[in-house]
Amino acid sequence: MVFSDLIDMYLEKKKLYGAEAYKYISLLLEEAKIIHKHDWEQNPTKGNDHEQSWRAFKGKNFEKLIEYIIKDQIELFGLKLVMGSTLERNVSLSEPLSRVKRNISVDYGDLGLHLPDVDIVIYEPDSCVVIALLSTKVTLRERIAQTGYWKLKLSQCPLTKNIKVFFITLDEDGTLKKRILAKKGRAIVEVDTDGSYVLSQDKYEINSKVKYFESFIDDLQTLFLKENSSHSLLKM
């Protein structure tokens, strides 16, 4: 199984469920796991552990699936995205991406500039101003505290304080469901990030910090328009 197989499966879900196809990505991945195991049995990985192989495949390709889902939509209103791994690993970036990389780097003094651990960077292509950073994980426990840490570090510098930091998740362990008697992950989302978007059929206590994924594009567009308006006022 390869990533293009997941795209085909997602497009099938989209035919069935339209704009709500995102709610069925956990189901899609359950179906993909069966195919992945069949392929894996033909060529087992070292250690003979399919669960470990599947977790790696699932995490990596969930990130790529989110990129696939949002890319065309954000480009319609003038933004672009780049994967965090591209900025981290590539030493020969284009001039715009080099600027994007510099615009999200955190200054540790004599210990150098370091990039936040994020999966997707959304930016305005003409100015290279970064609008938002996304962490995309199957569950919160994978990186929510780290995401809160990077939001704190970015907020401490005048050059990066306006960058929004969001978490996009399947929340398969239900950490975000309740605000009252919140679990630790929900508390971190509410206090230490700019919010989380959930891809799920389950019922959640929704507010300004925890929303269903269907709200993400509209919220991002509103944020972008607000940023543009602020920059226009500063130029007057």
C-alpha cells in the first residue's frame, strides 16, 4: 500500500459523504490497515511487527492526507503551504521558502536558530509571512504538549508572535471530547495553543478552541483577511 491508495480511498468516501468525508478518515484508515497488513505479510519488516510498521505508515500518511485535503482550498484564497520536513531537511531551498524558514525560526541565542516541530506551514507567498503552523497527529498524546511549547516560544518574539499554532487530529482516544472535567490534552489545547480541529463522527463539546475540521478553512480565511487588514492599516 502507498499514499496514492489512500487518496483513492478518500475520494471514494468523498463521493459517498461529500463535505463530511473528513469524518470517516478513521474508518478509511481501518480499511487501509487490512490492505497494508496483506502487503506487509508479503515482505515483513525487520522485527516482524506489523503494528509498528502500520503506526509509522499511518502517522506519516495522515499528515500527507491533511496536506492533500487543504492544499487546493487554501490556494484559492491566496495562501500556500509547505511541509515542515521540507524546511527542516532541505539545504537548497528557493528564496521564498528560505524566507519562510527564517520567519518561523526560534532564536536560542548562542545556541542558534531552530525550527519548531510542526508538520505544515501556511504562508502568504508574496510576503512570505507565515499565517499558521499545523501539527497533524492521530492522537493528542503524540505531540500536544510539544505544540503548546512551540506556541509559547513563538509568542515571546515580536517577529513570530502573530503566527497561529493549530493542532489537527483524529483524536482516536477521545481526549478532546469534554471541556468540563477536561483531560490534560484538552486543557493544553484550550490554554497553550490557538486551537484544535477534530476529524470525527463523535460528539464533542465545541467552542472557540475545539472545533470540527469543517470549520478549519473558513477560520483560516478569516484569519488571513484579518492579517491583511492589519497590515494595510499599518501601511497607511
